[in-house]
Amino acid sequence: MEFRRYVDILIRSWLLIVLCGLAGLAGAYTYGIQAPRLYRATAALSVTPSVIEYWTGQAVERLLNNYTLRLKSGAFLDRVTQDLVEQQHSIAVGEVAGKVQAIASGSEFRIAIQVDDANAQRAQVIVNAVAERFVREMTAENFAREKRDIDVTLLDRAGVPSAPFSPRPRRAAAAGLILGAMVGLLGGVLLEYWRDTVQGAEEVTDLLGLAIIGVLPTVRTPRTGWRRWMPGRAASTLTPHIGVASDRS
């Protein structure tokens, strides 16, 4: 399909594209307003070797990936839950498991721990409890080794989030507008593909490759609609019917 055809589709389908875009915008913005708020609290751990060399650094990067798995493991988070219960926090068993995310940054020897929760203060409490518990366990493991070559410390404690992390109505509305417009454009392309009529003399030449030899006007009347125009009959609106001829000899 030529570029000009796409432009024609865009022009003919502009109303469909606009309506779909507005529908997507309204739906996404409404969802963004009504969806429950989530707050994200973040703590950071520092994982550094005692002697920083090339091969040691490579080993620490691989070790960070293992630490992220341990931070999200069920057994470790059960111990964190027990710590929170002992501190008189109302946390149900298994509730912490679905909230904790750990992201390793090998180039910085750092692990970011994130907790999303509908309550900002509870998100802060959980993420700090996870970080503190992990530092204690890694410190104990380090002292148990004969060679203490890895040091895990609490780099940053989490504060109380001041604003919700999700949802973001404006961003959702923009995404809904773009997605809706794309759906409308796709609908216009499909309608063009399914259209089985030829509109205009230019399409006759482009699609059929036939030469136009003349046109026969038609008139639109209030009672009978479109009909062929005859000489002597009054007509307020004329639309040509196209006659074509092939190159057959």
C-alpha cells in the first residue's frame, strides 16, 4: 500500500481514531484515579570485598545475584515476619513474601531492596526489617568463616514514602490515549481492507488500471434518494457516476 493510501485512510478514519483515543484516555485515567494507591520504600545494602581486585569484583557480582535470591526466599522472609511480630507489628504469615523485591547492581556493589504496600509506614517498616535481618545473618556467616572476605552493611535505611508510587493517572491517561489511537488506526486500516467499492476517478485508475472516458451525473432527491439524472429534471446536488473503458481491441 502506497504512502498516499495511508494518508487517505488517516483522513477518512480521523473520527474513529479520535473517538478510540478519547475512550482509551478516559478509561485509563478513570482506572488511575480509582485504583488502590501503592507506596514504595527502598533500602540499600553495600556488599564489598575486603580486597578489591578484578577477579574478586567478578566473584562479588555473581554473589550479588545469589543474595537477591536469598532476600526473596520464603524461609528468610518467614524469619523477617517473626521479627516484625515480636516488635508488635500486625503482619500476617506470608504477607511479606509478595511485597519484597531485590535488585543487584554489580558495578556499584549494591543491592536495592524495595517493598510496595498500600500503607506508607508499613512499607518502610518491612523494608528496614528485611535489610537489618539480612545484614545480621550475613555478618554472622562472615564471622563463622576463617577468611572474612565479604562485608555486607546497611548503606541506606528507608524513609516513609511521601507520595504513592502507583498508579499514576496522568501517565496512564497518556498511554491510554496512544493505545486507543493505535486501535482506531488499525480499525481504519481493516475497514479500508474490507471495503469493496471504488470511490472516485483516481481510485479507478490506480486500482483497476482503466481509462476514464466520461461521467454520468446522478441526483439526490428527498423521496427517492440517489437516482440517475435525466435531461430536463431539476437537480440540486449532482454526483458523477464514472464510465470506464479498457484497452481491449
